[in-house]
Amino acid sequence: MVQVDKQQSRMNLNNGSLGRKLILQYGGLFVFSVAVAYLAVWASTSFLGNRSIPPASPLPSDEAANRQTILFLEERTKTDPEDFIAQNKLAGYYLQQVRETGDLTYLKLAAHASEISVNTLVPEHNLDGLAELTQVELTSHEFIAARKHALQLIELQPDKSYPRQMLGDALVELGEYDEAKKAYWLMEQFGGVQGLTRVAIEQRLARLELLRGDPRTATEHFRKALRTALAGPAPQRETVAWCRWQLGETAFSTGDYLTAEQHYRDALVTFPNYFRALASLGRVRAAHGDWSGAAEQYEKAIRIFPDPSYVAALGDIYHLLGREQDAADQYKLVEAIARLNLVAGNLYNRQEALFYADHDIHLEKAYQNAVQEYAIRKDIYGADVVAWTALKAGKLPESEAAIKEALKLGTRDSKLFYHAGMIAQAAGDRASATSFLKQGLDLSPEFDPLQARIARKALAALTEGNANAAN
Amino acid sequence: MLRIKAPSISWPSVIVLSLCLLLTSPTGVFAHPMGNFTINHYSGIHIQSGWIEIRYFIDMAEIPTFQELQRSGLAGRLDDPKLREYLSSQAQTFLDGLETTVNGTPVKLRLVSQAVIFPIGAGNLPTMKLGFVYRRELSEDCQTKPCQLNYEDTNFRDHAGWKEVVVVPGAGVSLSGSTAPARDKSAQLSNYPTDLINSPPQQVKAQANFSFSNSLDAAPGSSSIPNKNAPTTETHETSGDGQGMGQGSDSGGAKVRLTPNRQGSPRNPFTELIGTQEVSLGIALLAALISAGLGALHALEPGHGKTIVAAYLVGSRGTAKHALLLGMIVTSAHTAGVYLLGAITIYAQKYILPERIYPFLGVLSGALIAGMGCYLLLQRYLGADFSHKHDYSGVTNRELSSDIARRRSGKVSARQLVVLGITGGIVPCPAALVVLLSAVAFHRIVFGLYLIVAFSLGLAAVLIAMGMITVYAGRVMSRLHLEGPFIQKWLPMGSAAMITFLGFGIALRGLTTAGLLHIRMMR
Amino acid sequence: MFNIPNNLRRGMSVALAIVASMTLAFPTAPSMTAADHAEATLVAADPGADLADVFAFLDPNDNSKVVLAMDVEGFVVPSEMLNLSFFAPDVTFRFEIENQGGTRAEHTIDVTFSPQTSRSTPQTATIKLPNGSTFTAPTTLPTLNASPNPFTVTTDPASGASFFAGLTDDPFFFDIVGFNRFVGSVLAGSPDVTKLHRDRDSFAGYSIHMIAISVPASMLKGQPNNACFGTNGPTNCIGINGVTLRHRIAERESNGTVVSEGSLVQVDRMATPAVNTALIPFKDKNEYNASTTADDASGKFAADIVGTLRALGTDSAHIGILASVAVTHGDFLRLNLDRSNTSIGVVGNANLSGLIGPGENITTPGYTGFPNGRRPGDDTINTLLFLIANSNAAVQETVNQNDVPLGTTFPFFAPPHQPLENPAVDGTQN
């Protein structure tokens, strides 16, 4: 730079006045310094400042204290079922147990407690009762009822943040994204900058950003949530672990497997045996090609909570390890779980539909399942399941219409792109197919151990085909 | 030709009616706390004078059982030859996870007895209950000063479930402090509370201070374990039917006895029929028989216009044929309702949500029933003198001409019968709807339709029977020649009022569910 | 094994129960994966600035001192104490003091807290007195042991003020459900006093966040005036209003600290018990919380209060009495500094011997409590019921005493409830 200046000044010398030379020289220096300063500030805030999230450390478990609290409250409700304050607190604690253990028995208990509370005293005198009921409905996936009650809560408490959090949650699940955005905006207006409310707000903003295809901003929000959660005097183990896990999930979705793995391990430092982190750790190990490491983590997770998606993933890993019998066993277990759901009267399960479609079994049933669920829950992931199952069931027009819906928000999700690519291929649109598959594989190359392979094969075939066609 | 010989009195009908009312309190059906994937633990620590016994039960729900059977290659049946070896290895594995110490020294427990049962759970999948009894003599001197027991069950750590530990002192043993209760809440995992006011206990640890009292057979080091030198007994209980009628929980002793849960898995056998693998003729007939039986049972549950049937027959002094007719109409309406709603659900689900239809069906039925009830009420109020004997001119013939006379005398009218029957039965019960939709999901549509017909026939049978009882009971009572304005006028009016009331209730209920009406009560 | 759940509501009689069972909603049972991966943390409302009660009374051991207290964030279960023991650092807890007989406070005592850094480090409270001087004091941390930590009371030698902040037993005793049912029965036209006899104290067994300060009466004394209840002629009467405030703007720095700036905005206020909860209709509650005592005196809520009282059957004379307490001079707790007080409101001074006893109310002989200020043991609800029912002693709630003995010295509250081995035996009248 100085040399340029010298040259310039030489030119100026040749051209004319000393003043101009000085202005240019010092002016250039000035501009240069400003630029450097600006870069430094930008770097520190966007890279250093923001990348620094507090290191992971174990947090005390509140299991024993929560247990004691639940026993205390249960004794009160036994003596007086109309003790609606105890019922409300119980519902809250039960719901937290659902998050931590996955056991839906607690959801039933929460539903029972909140129902008694709401029937004891009307919402005007018992806002918490209505709030717990709404939360129970959200957790039970009764989104229409949850929306109704959230609206009622907003009417009763228009200047609080939490009813809008719940409304936004219901709307997102129902696929009403514009309304959800409004609700979340108001959630922030009334939210404040610290405490658990802030953590809840940031998490929801993150989710919205993920849906809109901006994982970077989503990561920012998750980071803020984590920092706020850790800043309190009594950070909750599960909340902190969840935030770290979500940071991992976001990193995984953009192909940053190293960062993702770090986040998952951090989550496990905070909350050993946090089953969500264990399963995701399995997935990222698989992304590195470490099949046996992946199997080990999935097995650990399943020992704690046999979520069918974990079981299916483990089956896929066993298949890749060549342990066909074990793989078959896992797939059978998924079907057993599906059967139990059916017998229980629950006819909507998109996880199940995806599993069938991915493994090319029960294709018509999977499609029916997907369509049934989409009828009452029109979110983009519901549309995606309809699209994928429709394709596998041979219903191309339906799948094309559905995948368009699924992509409408611009979500950057490899699975969506993969599905879109396969559908485009089936429809004969090679250009779109190539573009989608490439997009998906570029974003997160190992988004799924089995499906990513299929995607790569398809892409290879298409590119070869394209090359041949070009010749 | 139908003839009514005498006015029917309805005291027994009233009783039947009241019973119906009493039986319909909506307690709801709460499932017991064992979810599909729980692993429940029970540790019964019995401290005896000179020795200690631990009775350890593990009760696995459908999914962990499925996984365990896969892992171990078992068939889930008691005649499996691999079972004995499996049990022995499990006994050791579990024992390794039970950390038992007395005064800090680990207690090397030995297996005394083992058992397993495979009660059938939801979806016809087996569950598994394992029981082990471990014992060991205590060499510590717990007589001169108290000993301390520490116990921790580390098996299936972090896995959700019901976890109980109890510490029970035997004869000659006194506990001077225990962190575990002396009695469990689940009858050793065979009778879980279903009231949803308790979360499942999560106790896996226990600490207890105990001492032996001064008695002859409590000398330290003396091994007074009964049957100490008897070989390890293995017992396989043969109660594999899993229907939940256990004779009683484990009562102690060297032999362990396991009983299936009384709650079982609250499964709807009807929906499970759909899931059967092959449908041979034999299975089809059996399924039909079962469906009919279930329909009959279902008819005894609240709903389906039984009350209205009874109320109507009470008030109209109907005959057996009326009862038959009414029952059949209700049933056909019910079947049609299920088919209709099922069709709507399947084919029009993009436009109409099933949840939205239900309440309006209710409103419609309710309005019709209420209207009917009002009409009957007026009729009976205004209806003049009644004579003992009435000539009933038949349902189908001369309907129009005898209409007026019949209306006045408060007899049964075919039109009324039909309207009442249809409106009483048209609201389909969700169980049947789930069956139909499950059948569709399993590609067994025809089988599903067929089962629903069978179900409805069973329903019909019971409704008709109830109607008959009402009628014949009335006839029996009528022989007592009880008369008076109460019987002649007020009771029929009362029943008509009941019909009206119920009709309004149904309509109101529908409106509330549809969200068109908010009933707020500040209680 | 999830049965088809019964989505019925139980609002109907048994006859309609038959009907109800005919129209079940479409069944949906939660699937195994209902509790999804993507669900955010359960929503939380930070309750740190919602006032529960305010107290103002002469120290019975030394009438030259005035004790002021306010509490927030109650219903703390014993085993929750470690997680829920801190005071919101972004809230200003203020005692407004009026001592001229007017409708607007002239002085304030402000309490703010430093952020809490860990469960085992107390917060530091900064107390600003009416004369402008400040002092600091640590909060008292709870423990999960069998015995509570002793209260840390800090005395400022310069002003003679004493301060306490921490978890205490919730001194309030009241049957929320019974009261609501009783009011409902009155509004429905058939008052049923038996609804007040449920005998269940909704607050028993719980702890609450308490801030208490004792100051010399001379610090608060102003002009003699007529604003106090039941006085003939001017007395040294002061009015106390509890208020919580937050700064208008709160910014989060990149290192996580929060900086608040801008003017203070009122979040909640409380003086006379039960006014906002029972007499102000739901639609106006938020407005009431944001309003000032001057608004009260100008009649902003007079229509609401009078309307509710009329609907409850209160006659004009008694409406006048109640209005004089909560409306005419603004909603303040009016404490007569000249009136001697030797009790904290428990009958027979039982509390000062450390025993439980019924709370005093307006019918107790020699009563010097609410509406003359408010003492921790005063049975304010029965006093209010008595007045609302037109001096009818038959309309009383049977929940008339705290579940544990109150304190014998400043701050005069009972220690927080400690976790019991067997939670069943907590001895509460709940």
C-alpha cells in the first residue's frame, strides 16, 4: 500500500501540487486504517465474539429435588384434588419429566392434572391452569386445540410473552407460518432480555430461521439461548443440554460434522446419557464412516429410550456393517412400535411413513398415513412426507405438488432436496433433479447413511447421463 | 297383530333406567402406568435373623420384551428350550447390577429360585416378567449393635419405568431406620394403581439399619436359611394367558411365583382383530363371533340410545315387537353412521375434518330427539282418558287412519319408532370408527366392514334384549293391576320429558364441542 | 398402551353424562414420538415482579420502629428452594410513602439486587432510604437441610434501619377456591356461606420471596392528617404502597450482562389486600397494576370497586368504609404511627411466644391491625368479608390462621419450609 502511495505521489509529483499528493497519501492511509479497524471489529464480533460459547461443564442434576417436589405436590392433590395451584405445578413438572425421560406416562399425568385444574376454577382466576393445558396439548400434538387455548390466553394476558410463544408453536406445527411469525414477533416485544423467557424466545426464533433457510442466524439464536440459560444462577441441566444439542443439529444440517460432534459431546458433559445427544452422536459418527462407533451410540440411546427413528437408524447401520439379521431385527422392532401405535388408536405418525418409504415397504399404507396427517397438520415437513411417500407409491403428480409445498419456505434441508431431486428425476426433469441432488449433497453430504448413498448414485447416473447427452 | 292387553307399568323399567343412569358416570378409562416401553423394577429386601433375601422382579413392556427376545433368540413362550439357560444368565447379570452391602462389605448373594412368564400385551405382542430370589447368610454380628444395609439397583439405569424398593424385617429383626417403605404399591408389579394421581415411583436405592433380637436361633454365623442345601429350584409358571386374573402376588418362600398384571395392557381386542396375519375361514368366523360379543358388551356401555329406547318403551307401553324393531333400527343407523363417517374420513378428508363432523351429528340427533320428546310430551299431556284395553291396529297398516287415535292414547307409532331409532343410533362410536379406519390402513377393508356388521349385530342383540326386558317387565307388573294417574299419565310424561331432556343435552353437547357455545360456570 | 382418551368435559349432570358419552370427540392418542426432537424449552413466565402482599406495622417490641415488608414469587415448594431463591436483578422493589394525607407518595424506599452468580452465593441488596442515604445487605440463602438457615438481618448504624431479604414461609392464609365459589354464589343470587368452610389453606406449606425493612418512625413521619382508618382528628398517619418497576430499556451485552437504562416503568403495585384480585374486574386488572394512587383518588376505579361491592350486596355505609380505605385517599396501607401496637396480629399474642394462633380481625377486642396498616398475622380476609357483608359476623372463612408460628422478632415471618423425609407428613391444613 505504501508503495502504491509512493507511486501515486511520484505521479503527483509529476502531475502537480504537493497538497494533492499529501491529501492522497494521508487520505489513503486514513481510509486504509478505517477499513482495517472495521474489519477488526467485524471479525471480533462475528467470529470471535460469537463463536465463543461457554465451555461445557457438568451441571448438578435436579432429579432428586424434582422427585421430592413431585411427591410433595402429589400428596397435596391427594388431600385436596381442588388444590389447583398444586395441580398446575404438577402438570409443569410432569411435562418436564416427559422431556427428560421420553416416558409418555407423564404426559397422561400432566393432562389429568391440568384438566382437573381447569375444571376447578375458570381461567380468569386460574391462568396457569389454562397455560398448562395448552402446553399439554402442544406436547400431545393436539395443535388445533392448543391454538384455540393459546388465543384465549392471549386475550386474557395480552401483554405477556408466553401465550404468544405457545400460539406460535401451534401455528408452526400447523403450517401457518405467516401467522406464526407475527406471534413470535409479539412474543419478543413482550419478552424482556433475561431469564427463562429469553431462553424460550431465542429457541423459537432459531426454529423459525431454520425453517426459512437461514441456519447461520438460527445458530446465533441458539447460542444466545445457551448463554442466557447458563447465565442464570441455577442453570437447568436439560435446558442447557438441549441448546447444545440443537447447535449440533444445526451444524450437522450444514455439513459441519466436526462442530456438530463437539456440540453433542458438550451436551453429554452437561447431561450424561442425554439420549437425544447420544443418538445424534451416533448419526455424526456414521457421517464419518465409523459404523461401529455409530452403532454403539445408537444402542446406548435406545437402551434409554427406544425412539423408532433411532431404531430405524440403527437398523441401517447394522445393514451397512453387514449384520443383516440384526438389521432385520431392528426393522421388525420399528414395525412392532408402529403396530402398538395403531392399536392405541393413533393413526398419525409421519416418522413411520418415512421409514416405510425409505425402506420401500408398505408403500400404499405409508402414503395414506401421510395424507391423513397432512389433512390436519399442513406444515412443510408434513408435505415432504406426503411427497416422498407419494413418489414411492407411484403417485407422481401428488408428489410433485406436495414437494413444491415442502420447499416453499426455502428451508435448507438435505432430505428435502434429496426428495425433490428424486421426484424431479421420476418426472423426467433431469436438470432440476441434478440441481436438487447436488444441492442436498453439497449441504450435508452424509445426511443419512442409506439415503445419502442412494442420492449419490442417482446424481452420478444423472451426471453421466447428462454428459452422454451432451456428447 | 300387535295387541296391548293392559297398560304397562314400568317400575322395573324405571329401575333398569336408573341403573343405566348410574352406570354412565364418565370415569373414563385410564391406562395403567406401564407404557409400551417401560421396564419396571421391584426389589423386596427381606432381612431375616441371620440371613438376607432379595426378591427381584423385572416387568418389561412390549417393546423392551421384543428387543430382549430378539437379542437372546427366545421365542417368548414357556416351552422354549433356551429359556432355562437364558434365565440363569439373566439371574447372574441382574445380580451383578444389584449392589448390596452390609456394614460396607458386599453380600455375595446366591440364586435360590427363578421364574418367568410371558403375558400377552397390546397388539398381541408379549410382555415379559422375570422373578429371582437371592439369599445369603449374614456373618456380621447384628445383635450387639445395629448393622447397616445399603442397596442399589443399577440395572437398566436411565430407562423409564416403575421402580420400587421395599425393606421388610423378618421375625426377630428390628429396623431402626429405613429409607425404603415396608410395603410396595404394586403388589410386586402385578396390580398397578390406575388413578393417575401418582407418578411412578423412582426408588432404586435403600439404606436400612437393623438388628437381631436376642433369641436362640439368631447366633451370628449360624446359617438358618431354609432349604439351604436344596438345589436351585427353577419354576416356570404356566399362567401364560395374560388375561390379568392373577390369584395373588408373590407371597414369599423359596419359590417365586409370578402373576400377570391385573391391569394388563388396556388393549381393545376389537382393533387387534384387524391386525391378524391371515384371514382363513375359521379365523373369519371366530372374528365375527368375537366382534358380535364385543358389540354386545359395547352396548352395555353408556350410549347408543339405550336410555332413549327404554324411556320410549316405558312411556309408550310398547310390545316385544316394538322392542325388536327399535333395536334393529338403532343398530342399522349405527352401522350406517360408521360407514358414512368412515367414507367421509377416507375420501373427503382434504375438505372435511372428522372432528368437525362429530359435534354437528350430535347437534342434529339431539335436536331431533328433543323435538320428538316434546311431541310425545304434549301428546301425553293432552291425551285424554285411557281405557284398560286397547286395540293396536298394527304398525304398517292403517297407519294414517289410526294415527290420531294412537296419538291420543299414547301408543307406539312406527314413524316415531323409526325416527327415535335412527337418531338414537346415528352417532357412531369411535371404537367402531377406529376399526374401520385401521382396516383400511391394513388393506383389509372388506374384512373391516364385515367385522362392523358383526359388531352391530351384537349391539342389536343386546339392545333388543333390553327392550324386551323393559316390555316384559312392564307386562309382569301390569298383572298387579296397578293403576292411577301416576301410571297412566305422569310416568309416560316423565319418560317423554326425559327424552326431551336428553335430546337437548345431546344437542347442547354438540354445540359446545363445536365451539359454538361456551358454558362458563363459576363454581 | 394408550387407550382412546376421553376428551369429555365434566360440566354436566349425570343425566347429561349419558349424553356426553354419545358424542366423543375423534380419538387421538399420543404416539411414541409425540414428544418431538424440535420442541423448545417449555415456556416460562418470569414471575419476579408480581407482588403478592405488602405489610406495614409498628414493631410490637419497639413502637418507635416501623416495619415494612413486601413479597413476590410465592408457591415455592421446599425442594424447589435452591432453584427459586433469587430476586430479579432488573426489578426495583419500592415502598412508596405518603405522609401528608394526600394521594401521591412523597418519599420512597428503593431496594435493588445484584445478579446472583451461583446457588451458594447470596445477592447483595442496595437499599436507598428517603433521606437519600444508601446501604447494602446480603440476602439469606435457603438450604435443603432439615433446619433452615438463620435469617441474616443487616442493620445500618447511620440510619438505624434493619433489612432482610430471602425466602420465608408465606404468611398469607386463604382458601382461593372456596372464596371464588362463595363470590360466585353471591353473584348468582343465592349466597352460600358454607362455601367458605372448605377449611383448606391454599398457601400452607409454601414459601415466598420476602423483603423486609425496619426504619425509625421518625424517618417516615410527616404532617398529621386524617387519612387513617377510624381516627378522629389528625394523627401521624402514613400511607404505604408497594410497587415494582423495571427500566424502560434493557440491553444485552455480548458478554451476557444486561444493562438497563431509561426511566423506570411500573410493573405491579399492591397495598390493600384483595382489592385487585377480588374487586377489580378481570379486564381492568392490568390497568390497575400500572396505575397510581392518584388515579385511585381521582376515581378511576371507583366505578369498578363500587360496582363489584354492590353486586356482592354491600350497603352504602359499608361501601363508604371500604372506599375510604382503598379509594378516597388512593390505595395505600394507612398506618397510624400514634397508635400503640403490641402484637403482630395473632390472637393472644401467641405469635410472640412462638405459637400458632388464629389471626386477629376487625371484630377482635383491642384490634390495632388492618386496615390500620397490616401485620403479618392479621386475618385481612375475614376483616374484609365482615365489612363486605355489612358487618355480618356470620360470613367468615374457616381458614383463619397461618400454618406455622410467625417470628418473634424482625422480620417477624416464619422461616421457609424445609423438605421433609416423607412429604406426606407436612402438617399443613391444605
